[in-house]
Amino acid sequence: MLESRVFEFKVDYLETKDMAIGRFVSSRDISVGGHLWRVNCFPNGDWVDDNGKYVSVFLKLADKSKNVKAVFEASMVGKDGKPRRRQWALDVFPTDCENGDWGWKQFVERSHLLPDYVKDDGCFTIVCGITVLPGGDALDVAPSDMGAHLGRLLDSGDGSDVAFVGGGETFRAHRAVLAARSPVFRAQLLGSMAEAAMPSITLHDVAPATFEIMLRFIYTDALPGDEKLRDSPTECCRICSPWPISEKSFFAEEEYNLKKAELTDDFVRLRQKFPSILDELKEKMGP
């Protein structure tokens, strides 16, 4: 089954700026598709011939699995919070490279870090996306409790950077989480739309209770009354049945976004090498 995960990898600029070429810092281990993954960042590059001019970024399979097909995406996050320098790669892990990893020796020039990417906390951030494709040998991994953690983050409002206002209620959220989970929110909050620069967004044609359910589903994959994270089309239909059509459109937009995604170069390349992916995505979405 196709599985994806998006996460932020923060690197302390001051602590790493004098690291030797070939030395790296690692992200935490990430579980995706039944496998453990790790992103390594070389602040001064991993290739001596580049003389420390570039930052290098590589994805490594951190367990003993073999023949795992995966897509790795990485973007620098600018000081304005928007992704830049997006890179994309598809390979089978472990690769034939010496360390079994895959990525980019010249991911971004070091001279661009301070003016463009290092924020007030002294760190630069890399947004990483890992998509594991069907096939390969899976490693037994404990069930993820990511949804529970994100649910607590939503409840606390810690680190929130956008608010949705409507019906006398305010919902605080996190742009990175919404953008990672929904192409609609990615375009709205990180793209060129007016909302990308707004600290608060007014809700139109949607009841606060409906928006709250949708927001929690985005963070946790859970619907009201769920005791565990699971797919529950029947429950979703029961909850959605009394809503106006305009409110149901939040869920219906995903099919439209898939059709738009099919037209992108990255999706075309992915579909050419693994044609079953499109069918699986549509099957998961349902009729």
C-alpha cells in the first residue's frame, strides 16, 4: 500500500557551520511504509571537490530491508515560511551507492543560507517527504501514534501560525501541517493566494462545528467517536449526511486535486515507472 510522510528537519546553522566536509547531522528516524528512514544533512557537503560550497542532503534506509521503492522530496524553507529549492528523486533502497543512500550533493549553496534560510532561532529547515511504493520487504514497526501527538498539538495551539475565524469561534492551526495534508491548503497557505500572507482567515459557507471536525480529521485521521485511527467511510457518511453541499465539498475536493496532480511532471514520471499507483490512489478515495 502506498504510504507517505512529510516532516521538518531543522539544522542549527551556528553549531554546524564549521563541520568538516563529509560530516553530517541526522534527522530522527521516521517510520514510513513499514520501514525506518533517516535524512542526513552535510552542512559543508559530502564531496571534497566542492570545497564546502554546497549543503548536501541524502535519504537513507535505516533498517535491514531490501528492494524498497521510494520517492524522496526535499525543499528548503525560506525566511518567509515558503518552500524553495524543491528536489525530487525516485529510487530503490538501499541504492548501489557506497552508503546505500540517495540525494543531492549540491542541494543548496551555503552562501544562500544566512540571507535566505536561517531564521531568528539560528536554524534552517528542510521539509522532507518520503513516499514508499508497493513491494519490497517490510519490517515490523510499532503502530504510529503520530495522530495522537498532532491532536494534542492542535488542542494546545502551541506554535500555531494561522487562525480560522467564523461563527464567533477561532480555530488556531499550523500552516505546515495543513499544507502537508491537503493540496487545497497548500495552495491557500503556502502559494501565491492572498491567504498565504494573512495571519487569520475568515470562514465562508461552512459551520464552525463542521470546520472543527474537518480540522481534527486533517491532524489525526480520526472522526468524532473514533477510539483508534482508522478509515471509516460509513461513519464519515453518517456525519456528513446533514451537512449542506457547500460543506461536503471540503471532502469532495480531493478527487479534483488528484486530477490536477495527474497533469504534473512528477506524477507522470511516477506513473510511467509504477503504473499501479494511480489505480491504488483512486481505489483508496472510493467512487
